[in-house]
Amino acid sequence: MSEPVLAVRDLVKHFPVTRGVVFRRTVGQVRAVDGVSLDLYPGETLGVVGESGCGKSTLAQVLMRLTPPTSGTATFEGEDLFAKRGAALTAWRRDMQIVLQDPYTSLNPRKTVGDIVGEPFDIHPEVAPKSDRQRRVQELLEVVGLNPEHIRRYPHQFSGGQRQRIGIARALALRPKVIVCDEPVSALDVSIQAQVLNLLSDLQREFGLAYLFIAHDLGVVRHLCDRVAVMYLGSIVETGTAEEIYTRASHPYTQALLSSVPVPDPSLRGRREAVRLEGDVPSPADPPSGCRFRTRCPKAAPVCAEDPPALEVRPSTDHPAACHFAEPPHLVRVE
Amino acid sequence: MTETAPGVRPAGAAAPEGTGAGTEHTGGLWADGWAQLRRRPLFWIASALIGVLLLMALFPSLFTSVDPQAADLALSGADPSPDAIFGRDLQGHDIYARAIHGAAPTLTVGLLASLGTVVLGSLAGLAAGYVGGWGDSLISRFAEVFAGLPFILGGIVILTTFNKPGQIVGEVRIITQVVLTIVVLSWPLAMRIMRAAALEATQQDYVKAARALGAGPWRIVGRHILPNTLAPVLVFATIQFGVFIGAEATLSFLGIGLRDPVVSWGVMISEAQERVADIPQALFFPAAFLVVAVLAFVMLGDAVRDAFDPRGR
């Protein structure tokens, strides 16, 4: 494959936990993102999957330069992403955009759809001459499957799925190379989710987009993602192609996530070995020693508490997993 | 039944079409807001009342030719009559003429104090809510200093510092002083309301999306935060308009606010309080003017707030 468009190395984002109003003192660190490395290649979809609170959204915010990283590097087309300032930063924003999770809060309720989708052109006037903007906005609405005549309507006059399409049109306006999708369908009805996922997939083909697709369950990203990275408590625990993850998941956490995806075939019900997770995700302010998953892991052994496993390919596996006992599942195939 | 049904249907079918056309807006936020406003009877009633009040304030001679200072003690407390249609007060002033001439100082104090409070409070609140952190702490603590002063005590301290008791002070000077006193003592209220609204709006995803697009702080505050935080402050302003006219009356009553030769409704009310039982008209008429004025501004604020909220349409 060609050079990655986005390359992230050892990205760390800690949020200080403070006490006191006037004299703030730091009493701890929430390790929201703790050493994440990933590559995103042009035109592909990389799924980032994990439970709520594992740091997926923080990762998106840091990569969008909405919040500064604690440490680590990221390069966009070979240029240092976190070194960009002023005009270079503004110019870069044309290349990387975000679709946010909640379509009910991501659109300003007091602006018309035309204003919302046209705002990128106001901020980057060099992209389209003023006289051309309305046509461009209507084109975008058509591309995402909305009626271009609804340009004067307000967000509250649309349904959740339609609002998410407006959010996608806004992200698409500047013809970015990369779109970060921060759980774009998790706030939508299941019947609408498929429509929006199909739209994203069509747009990817049409515009050659690369998606960093964040989701909290593996089922949603299955048909969209070329590669998948599974996150747990701020770190990636397993990464591989979609096929490797879905058929030969070797980390116990990924296996647990996979066994929680509903099976459409009733005859398979009860025949596959369910891996159920016990307990809650530990606090990211005080993560367990060694392997972070060991407190909930069915395979946990004394070595797990002492030695954090590296994300690497092991003899029994064909793709990187951060587990001392990584091995393909002995599950009935869900195909 | 079956025969009436076809007759009913076109009306039912026409209704959604009508609302469909109604929701199809043609302009931006301001044009749509104005289009909404024009359709509200409440807005026109309030505007008409405010128009009359403004006319009264600007051209009192259109309403009366009687000198509000002309006093005849022989006529003290006279009942309403063709000579003085609202009657006369303790000093024998024509109450009607005084009420008309009282509009200008009253409205000036009410409007300027509301405007000053809202502008100062909103700017401070926006800055505190948007910047957050240390800036927020600094502005909030500073506001608490002023919010902690009791209004009457603060008013007495400020106004007696600038004017000796019993000193004759010019009209412009005393109105300016009263307005500034009210603004200085009241802006923390507007600031708190604006800060809360701005804090909430700053956390919204649409602000995040705008930042991801590369919007600068002025665009974010002006286009995204301000339009979504104005409604509560606007309501506050219309309510405070009435409160400030009352505050002006309180200061007048204490002898440190507006005073003769300036006539205001507050001055008239405070003068009338001592003899309410003997001369009720001296209290009733300025109070009625005050109530109508406050009501008109509250109605206007209500109509404006509703018209500029797209969700209410």
C-alpha cells in the first residue's frame, strides 16, 4: 500500500483531576488515551471500536486538534500535525473533517441548513466564490440524499437521520481527504443506521475518502471497515484487517465484543460459546497494573498483573494483539 | 356521514399544505424573525403602547399645555375635574401634566439602565462562559463583589458621594448618576445568566464542529454562542425594565435619586405615598402609567424572544 495519509505514534492524552477552586492542585490523571499508534491509508476505512469511556472520542478530538495531546506525534501526509499553527492549521482543516455523534446537538438550532452547510465556505472563502455558494450547498444536500429545496429549513424540521446527513454534508463541503466519524450512527434508529452507513460507503467510493470510523460495537462497522483497531482503556488491544478481526480474533476482549453481536440466524443460537464480561470498566484514573484487561479477563494469570503485554504478532496468531495468551477463538463461526 | 366526508377532506388536506408553506422560510435568522414578529398581535399591541409612550416622552406638549411645575396650594388634593382631569396632588400640581412630563425621565432611566446592565453583563458573561478557567474565576469573583452589595446601601453610598444631601443637581447629571448606579449594582445578575447560557452553548457539538472547520473565536461567539444565549438575557432585560423604574422610585423616595425639578413617575409615587388615603389619585395615575409601560416592554420582549426561536414556529 501507499504512504499512510494519517500516521499516529504513541499518542497520549491525560486529563488532570483537580481539587479546590482557588488553589487548584492536581490529585490524579485520567488516562483517556494512553499510547495509541495507528496508520490510516488513503481511501480506506479504519474502524476504532471499544466500550464507552475507552478514549475513542478523546482520540478523535485530539486528532482534530480540538484539544492538545499530552504527548505523542501524528503526521498528516508526512507533516507534523501538532506543529501546525495559524494559516497552516486552517488550510489543513480543509483536508480533515469530523462527523459528530449526536445529530441533535451538532447543528446550531438557530441557523438554516443552508447556513450550516455553507459555513465551511464562509470560513474558507478561497474554496468557492460567493456567487457559487448556494449552488454548492444545494449540490451537497443532493449528494447526501436531501431535498436541495430545503435549504431554508431549520434543523428541528428534520428527523435524526436527515440531521446526520446534514452533518455529513457539512463535513464533505471542503472535499476533505480524511473524515473522522465519531459514532455517527449510534444515536440513530437501527433502520436509519443502515441508510447512513450506505451513504458513507457510497461517498467514500465517489470522493476517495479515508474514514477513521469510531464505533462502540463491532456489528455496525463490519461492512464498512477495511481494518479494525479494538481499544480498551485508552490503548489498542488488537488490530488487523476486518477479516482477521471478525473471524480470528485473538484477544479475549475482542472475542467478548464479538460474542455480544446479535446473531441473525436462530439455529446458531446457544451453539456458539459466549464470552461474557464480568464487572465494569476500571477507572481510567487508576488503571490496573500490567495488562489493563486482566481484571475482567477469563484467561488472567499472575504474569498479566506484572507484565503489560505488547501489541505484537504471536506464534499462534496472524495479526497483532496485546495479550500474553492470544489465540484464535474456539467458537462456532458466525457465518 | 359519507356525504359530508368528501366535503371535510379538502379542508383537512389543505391544512398541512398551508403549514408547509408557512415553514418554508426565505431569509436568514433576522429576516425570518421579523417575518414571524409581524404576524403577532402581541407585538403590534406592545409596539403601539410603546409608540405612544415614546411620543409622550419626546413631545409632551402634544398631550398637555399645562406646566407640570405650576402649583396652587389652594387646590391641594382636588378631585378629577375638567380643570385637571386626573385631579391634583398635595402641592396642587396637575397630576395629568406631571404624568405626561414624567414619561421622559422614567423611560430614560428604565431603558438606559436595562441596556447598560444587559450590555455590560452580557459581555462579561460571554467572556467568562467562553474563556472559562482563570478568566471565568476572575470575572465571577469580581461580579460577586458588586452582587454582594445591598442595592439600597450601595445606592446611598454612591449617590451621596457624588451629591451633597439637599444639593440642587441638573437633570442630565442626576439621570446619568442614577442610571450608572443601577447598572453598577445590577450587572452581575445579567452576567450570571449570560455566563450560564454561554457555558452551556460552548459545550455544544455545533461549537465543536465549527472549531473543527477552523472558525475563529469571534465567529464562534458571534454566530454560534450569542444567538443561542440571547433569549434568557432578553427576558431578563424586559423584566428588569420594570424593576429599574421601581429602583429609581426608591432612590427618589430616599431623596438621593431624581428630584424636583425633574418629574418622574417614581418621584410622583414616592411623593404620593404619605397621603394615599386622602389623595388616592396622586398614587393611582402614575402607578397606572408605570404598569402599562412595564407591561408593554414585557410583552415586546416576549414576542421578540418567541419570534427569534426557530423551534417555536
